Amino acid sequence: MVDTPSPEQITQHFSAMDDSVTLIDAIIADDSEALQNSGSVSEVKLMITRNTDHLELQLSQDWAKDDSRDKTSYTDAITAGKNYVANN
């Protein structure tokens, strides 16, 4: 049996997803701070990969699929994050 998250838990999941989008978008806009803080391009790529993986995992959940919220920002961040990792 799969546990269905409560409405409050679903809101928390979407909030964490929003944080991932914010991080991915900020790094893509200007990765200098992330590079300085992490020390290497490979670490920044790992950070973006963890966040794109998080978004993909959450979007694959039934509760996310069934939610009526617009998911464009999440799918756009996944695409942008994967492009960053592939091209930097």
C-alpha cells in the first residue's frame, strides 16, 4: 500500500521543488558564486544533478501528477539543468 501524503505534506514537497528551481535558475544565470563556494565545476554539476533528479522524482509521484498546479517551471528547470551539466 502506498501512503498518500497529506495536503500539508504535498505543499511542503512543492515548496522544496520550488527551492530546487530557484537554485538551478540562479546557477544558470550566474554560476560564479556556486563555483566559488563549491570549488569546482564538477561539484556544481553534481549539485544541479541532485536538484534535477529531485524534481524528476517528485514529478513522477502520483500526488504530483494529480495536483492541478502548473508544472512548467519544474520541467523547464530540469531541461535547463541537464543542459548546463552537459555543456559546462
